Amino acid sequence: MPKNKSLVIVESPTKAKTISKILGSDFVVVSSMGHLIDLPAKELGVDIEEDFKPTYVVISGRNKILASLKKEAKGKDNVYIATDPDREGEAIGWHLRDKLFKKHKVHRVVFHEITPAAVKEAFRNAREFDANMVEAQGTRRILDRIVGYFLSPLLWKKIVRGLSAGRVQSVALRLLVERERQIRAFIPQEYWEIEAELRKTSGSQAPFFAELEKIEGQKAEIKTKDEADKLTEDIKNKAFRVLEVDKKEKNRYPDPPFITSTLQQEAFNKLRFNSTKTMIVAQQLYEGVNIGQDAPEGLITYMRTDSTHVAPEALKEVRSFIVNKFGKNYLPETPNVYKVKKLAQEAHEAIRPSLLSQSPESLEQFLTPEQYKLYELIYRRFVASQMMPARNLVTTVDIEAGGYLFGASGSTVVFDGFTVLHDKNNNGENTKKTLPELEKGEALELLGLEPSQHFTKPPPRFTDSSLVKALEEDGIGRPSTYAPIIYTLTLRDYVRRLKGYFFPTELGIKVCDLLVEYFPKIMDVNFTAQMEEELDGVEEGEHKRLQVLNDFYPPFKESLDFAQKHIKKEVVTTDQICDKCGKPMVVKWGRKGKFLSCSAYPACKNSKSIPSGVKCPEPGCGGDLVERRSRRGFFYGCSNFPKCTFTAKTLPQDGSTAENVTPR
């Protein structure tokens, strides 16, 4: 260790406290409080004519932090920059070095878990900055700035000031809008199923159920109630007999340890955490939580990653844990290895507990409910990923009744494997229906037939989970961008969440349609995925920044020039008349949503909210419920405010009565 104190710079105060405890008194650990240097906020900051040269400036309000860091560095022989181990962390550190520490000896330190062993090992193996990683992040930043800087004013011209367009977020919006249109255009188709309740003719076994699958060798397709009733009457007169019995043992394998996308998906599915909340809580677990020690302890590895790789030491630890906790039968001969769909770019390890000795139960008293739930999810998933598969005996039975073929299936657990840990409710996922012992040719007693009506369903609306999955599968964005994409779409009111599902707003649909019309390439999923691959190529040294930008900009500029020439302000007229000047009222959009404005503006500045068509339910009020926006999001309020203060989160589904409006 160095004799003179060294300076260590990280992003957050919590991370600084955790690392300071590990390194001891030879190091002064300080926080940069995140980004300090970036492209200027109110201008392009990129000289397109000079090979897209960026101009970086100190972020407004951050000069004091920069001065404090410079002061801390005085008298220090070494400066260690220990920002996060992804492209963004590399770029943050590089900008700090370039701005403050040109005369110091600066070391780049990278670790994926904040434990004494990992941190000390990283400091022993400090390296130079990775120029390719910095270049890749800079290229992404320039691309995003060019798109946002030039597209956003077009939205202002067409719709309303204050809107924004992003290179990746706009493609995500397109996915949501196209799904919404599929749902609205969907026409449900009626179909029927017939289920038979059967029992063995001998013994006292419980009855079981079988579904009608084929009629005279063809797939059963029953479209009306009349067809179902006729078939039911005919089947009642048939003798039921076991045609075939097939028994197979099937393995159910554990899932890989979490990466960023799968953590966000599972946290939504199991805990109903949105993507932003998941990443905030995961960041807390990574940077350190106070668990009764002198300083916070890092509980998980870095949470922005697309790699399922696990460090050899962690594999050794978890395999020993499995044997001691569950026995040798639960441990595979060799560690389970999971494939990575694409080359991992952001980090080198899966998300896992830093130390298995810190079980969720032992830490519950120190964690918030959200931290405990997420940590338990990560802990169980990691341990389960290195256990033996569960084995189930699956029985499939074909049953004939004249020309009708019914099918039934059941399963029993042969060996619970990883589910002994993963399924908390005594292997609840393996509790499936069982069948009695049946033999080929055996006669069965028909207890009843139950026809049931169904309708085909449209594709489901996206949730945080399914949207992140779609973004990952389509190659849109990277681990660090999923949550910010969703956050921005909701912040701009392009989409809204209702009971966990995303509903594009009228504003979001208009923005999407405009961008698709004038910038089809930017809004193309395949093109965006290709851009992500090229950025990965810059990090790998396979592509050059200038090459990527030169390929992108000319066709973008061509579309931009065409759009600037042809886009005109949209005016939506209404049949309402301004009560101040008598001119027609038109629909406009503002920061608080859609509203009515006098067409004579600015001569007449009269404006009003758009009625929802639902009357206020307060006795004697009679006002209309109108949409409003607050810091907490959108809601409906009475048009007679402040005389009437009624508010509601949602409107009745039929839009005709306010009796069922949910108070806010």
C-alpha cells in the first residue's frame, strides 16, 4: 500500500463510505456525486463540420464539487478513479482525469462487487483507462445529442414546445404504439372447448378431467354454442377407453443468474417493482447497506450487466454452500454454465450476492422491505442456478370415445432439485394435477361433459417486464438504458401506467406517427439494433467513432431537411365557441396535457380543460370531471374547483356515470 495518502473517487457517498472502510486510513475516498462533465445543456455541443468534435463543459451547479475534488487531490501522490465498471463509469472517470488531474498519477480501478477481497484485488491491479470504452460512450452520447437536438424542435413546431425525441426511446415508443393499434384493431373470435369428467370403473380413485382434442382425426375446432351442444349430446352416448399411456421423465432446469434485463422482468412479475424502482434498490444493495457494522456493506455484484458469467471463487463458494445446506444430491458434477446471447459489453459478471453467508433471513432486520425482497430474489436465483434440475414424471393419456379423441396429462415430482430453494411454498410450482394409474385399453366411466365458451384475445399490453424483454430481444438499448427509457416515456406523458400496463397517450401516438412518417430509418427497430452493434464494435476496437457517425449523419440530415420544410403546425378544431370572443376553440397540448385554446390566440388567451364526459358525483355539484396533472401524475378533478375539491385517479370504464370513480 502507498505510504502517502491516496485519493479515491467514486460516484456516490454511500459507495464512498463502503470503500473507505475497506481501504483504511491510507486512502481518502470522496464522491463526485455522479456526472460532473457533459455536453452543454442548451446548445448542440458537437461541431459536425469538424469530424463531430464534442465540446464538454462542467454541468451547471457542479463547479463546487469539482473544486472540492481538486482541493482533495493536493498533496496526494496517487489518484484512483473507481467509478462503475461500464462504459458510462469509464467515461465519467476519464473526463475527471482530463479536467482535473493532468499532473497527477491517475489509476483506473474496476471491481464488480464491493467486498474487501474484490476491492483490494482491484487496487493491486489498477490499470489505464480503456480508450475504446470511452470512445464508445462518447459516440453514443454524440448520436443521442444530434437526434434529440434536431428532432425535438420539430415536435415543438408540429405539436407543442417542451416535447422531446430520443434515438432509442422513440423506437421503444413505436413498439408500444404499434401494440396498442393491434389491440384496438383486434376482433375477438368465439370458440368452444369440451371437457370430460372421467373415472376408473374399478376402485375408488378420484375423478380426473380430459380435453377434447380431435374429431375424426382432425383438430377439434368448435366455433359456436350449437356445434358444442350437438357434439356434447353425441359424445354422451360413446364408450370411453384408454387408447395410449405415455410416461416420460422430464427435467426442469434452473434459470441462469440474473442479468439486468431478467432482474427487471422478474422484479416486476414477482414484486410488481417497475424498472426504475428495481434499479434504484439494486444500486443501494450494490453500493452498500448498513448491516450493523461500522460502515455499509456491499451485498450484490454490479447490477448493469448482460453477462451470465460467474467468477470462479463465487462458483466454489456456492457449490460448497449447496452441499452443506442441501446435500450432495443437489450439486451437479460440474458447475452449470449458461450461454450468453451476444457478447457481454457492460460488465463481466451476472448479478449475484457478494457473500452467501449473508442470507436474506440474517439481514432482514437491517433492510427496508423493498431491499429485502429484491435481495432475496437475487440470492435465491443465484443459488438455484447452480443446483441440480428438478425431475418430474409426466404422464400423457389419449382417450378415445368413438371418433373423438380426448387428452389428459399429469405429473409427479421424482426429485425436487433446485426447486427446494427456488419455490418458497414447498415446491408450489411442482404441485400439478395427477392422474390415476391407467392402462391401455382400460374402460372409463363418463361422469359429465362441460362445454365452455371462450374468445381469442388480443396481444397483451406491455408491462415493465415484457417491454424490457422486447427491447433486449430486439437489440434496442443496453443494460444501463432500459429503466431510463421507460422513465422518460412516462415522464413526457407519451405513455401512462394503469395497473402495471402501458397505455400510449394521444400525445404519444401523435409523436410516434410524426417520427415514423418523417424519420422512418431512425424509428426502424433493425436500424437501431444495428447502431447498438456498431457502438459495441467501437468498444471492441472493430469500428471507429468517425466511421459510425459519418454513416449515420448524411441520411439523417436528408430526412431532417425534408421534415423542416414540410412539417406544419397541427390544428384540431372543435365545435365549441370561446365564451370571451366568440371564435372557435381548438385543441392544443401543453406541459399539463391536452386543453382547449381560443383560435384567436394570442389576441385572446382564453383556455379551458377538456371535459371527460363524466359528471362529478358530489351531490348538488353538477360539474364535469376534467383531466389534470400534478407532481404525482395525472388525475381527474371537478371543473368547479375550488368550490368542489373532488378528485379521482380513474374514470368509469363506460364513461357514462361517475358513481364508481375511485377517489384519489
